[in-house]
Amino acid sequence: MRRIGILTAGGDTPALNATIAGAVHEANRLRIEVIGIIKGFSGLLNPEVPHVELNPLFTPIPELDPTHGGTILGASRDYFDANDTQTMDRVADRLRRLKVEGLVCIGGDGTLSGMQALSHHLPAVLAPKTIDNDLGLNYPDEPNEWVRESAPGSPKGYITRKRPGREFGLDEVVNYVTPGYATAVFESSTGVSRIRTTAESHRRVAIVEVMGRDCGMIALGTAYGQPDLILVPESPVDPDPLVERVLAVLEIQKHAVIVAAEGIVDTEGHIFGSVSASKDPAGNLVYSGAAEAIKELLVDKIGDDYFASRRRGETADAAVFVRKVGHTQRGGRPILFDRFYAAQLGGKAVQILAAGYHNCVATLQYRDGGIRLDSVDANRFRDRWGTIHPRPLSPTFYDPQRFKPSPKGVQYLHSIFTNALGVDDVEALRSIFDTGNIVYPYNSVNVHIHKRIMRIDPAG
Ligand code: F6P
């Protein structure tokens, strides 16, 4: 293999450049040229296929900094339909003209589908990333738990449901953790611990919304910020036990901090807050307003008198406040754990391609008390109808009575986060007050990459 392509698709994460850097490092060792496709699948849909040489003369370009968040290649949520054979043929032809003999796609579940569609035309592999930590399986046979039940009134005529899972050991988890997750949890935990002191001082209830779509992994990890309660999508919110727990916490410490995952549902399975369709490769929905909805519930159930009688605000509405961690949890400098494992996965993806395997996923597995590199066939992630489901937070990781991680959840988090932060990460914090920051304009990598972009002749 003399030349491969690489692209970053879907939402950005902090560790994408580290994955690209790991891939380029391995490619240099194997004397393989790496072409970076600009803006994910959108670049392949563009007849000119804007691209950059990432390792001319087998030397990484200086813009490729693994400590810089986001992606120097740009990302998009554009996607192509695998059944649209004309488009697929055109894309394959463009890659042939670029003399690309294999493709590394860096992304989540949507990117996995795109990679698999392309793998009918050229060798392709996935290097995983997603802050949601939902690309994977709790155990290898988990896809068999998904069932379809006839539902005549519903848009598809059926609904999908997951049967209760089985017990599993941590070493059975397929794709143990995805790069981006650790940095997101670092941010969300820091945010929660900062909000805590305001809630504490003003005797208020803070509800902090974190990302993760249908998966409660980020919310679970935010336990490091020591919230009093964590609400995850996999455990429907039952108002009475929630209110009872909040009141118990308020009685003791006069304030409470609640973390709510954006995809939490009520006991009938309806999303709290609102849902809107996004232009996401996997057709994912974007949620908003979960924390607001929990606030409404608490305001309604606890009532003004409770707070007024204790001189903690005139109304419940004033005593309960809502904050979103938002996109700060998806951007910025990746912490050591993400940088290290992202680079390893990028390298592994190149190795897989060079060894002649394809249509598979470079993975991290937990073995003998440590995290190791591995790979699995991409179809292992699909259920019997071919659907890739986000990995749910296992109920065994969460204690719904205490609204906290269970002992097994603690064990899982411990195995990831104990040494996740490097000394250099702490040192990097100091650079925020670099005088250069207030003197010079931001030096965007896009300006430099733009000068390197090449295009093919759309006419062939
Ligand atoms: O999948 C990553 C993610 O950050 C989700 O946690 C979140 O719901 C979504 O992307 C937000 O997408 P956007 O940046 O397009 O609003």
C-alpha cells in the first residue's frame, strides 16, 4: 500500500488531531503517503475532493498538533446514502484518481456506516471517536438483544426495544472507551464542581445538563464533579423518588446539584425537553431542554412554600437554576488519556489496512487490568436488521436508588480516569494568561491548511 486517505466525520471531538497524528506516525514508519480529505464525507461528495498531503516526504506537516482540539481536516455531518449507487461509484472513482488504496475514517456510529458503504469499493477501516462513548457494545452478543415489535400507528410500523441485558465482565466490553470521552468528562466534572459553590452559597438547586444523546456515559463520568444526583437516559425519571431524594439532600446541605443527561426520558419513555432532527450521518436526533424540564418538575412538585419558609428564595422558580455545559465539553485541548489512546487507535487503523484487513474497527479492550489495542469486524456492531445502536450505559453501572454510579460503574470509571490527566495538561492551564493571547489575534490552523489544499480536476 503506497497511499491512503484519512477523514474525520461527524461532530468534532478534542482528540481527532491526535488520531490523525497517530495514523501519520505509523504511515511514516511503513512508508505510506497519507492524504487528508477536507471536511469528512462532504469532501468526497465534492467533485474536486479538496485534500492535503499530511506527510510529504514521510514527515508530518507542522499543522498536525495532537494537543490541539478539533480537526485540522475540518468536520461535517454530511453523509451519503449507501444505496445511491451512482454517488458511491462517483466517490470511488474520485478516490481512485487520487491514487488512494485504502481509507481510514475517524468517527462514530454514522461514520461507521459511511465507512462500511465505502468498503465495497476500497479497503476501509474505522478509528473510533465520540465524546458520547456510545460506539461499542457492553458485551459481544449485545446486538442480539434488540427486538422489533409491530406498532401499526408508528412511522416505521414497528418500534425497537432492547431486552434486559445479561451480566458481563469489563473485559467483555467491545470498544471499551472512545477518544474524546475523557476530555468531555473532565470538562463536565470541572463545570459541575464550579457550579457547586454557587449553589452552596446561595442555597439553591443547580441542574446541569450534559451531552451524550441517548447514552448516559458522560453523565455517569460527571460523578467526578461530585453532583448529588445523576440522571441518565437509560433509567427513566420517576418524579416521586427524584423529589424525595432532592428534598433529603436539601434538608441536610441546604442546596443540591443535579446532573441531567440531555436524553433523559420519563417513565413512559418520552424525552424530557424537545427533540429536533439533525443532519447527522446516523440520522441522530438532537435534544435540548432536559434540564429545563427537570426544573419545571421540581418547581411544580416542591413548590414556593418550601423555599420561602426557609428563606431560600421567594419562589421555587428563583431557587432552582439550570446550566448547560454545552460545547465546551466537546472542544479544546484533549487530556492525556484521549491523546494517548487516540494516537494508538490511529496507528492501529493504518496497521490493519496495511496488513490487508478491512471493513473493521480499531478498538480498545480492557484486559488484565489495562487497556489494550484490538480490532473487530464492523458488522459486529449491527443487529440482525443491520442497525447500529448507540451503546447504552449498562444498568449495572448505575444505582437508580442513589442516583449515582454503582460499584461496577465506579470500577469502570476508575479504570479510565485514574491517570487520565497528565502533568502537561495541568501545566497547559497556565497558558491562558499568556500575554500573547491579548496582544495577537488567534492563529487559526484553517489559514495554514487552506494554503495546502489541493483539488482534482472535476472533469477527470
Ligand atoms: O454526538 C456528539 C454530540 O456532542 C452529542 O453529545 C450532542 O447531542 C450532539 O453531538 C450535538 O450536536 P451539534 O454540535 O451538532 O449541536
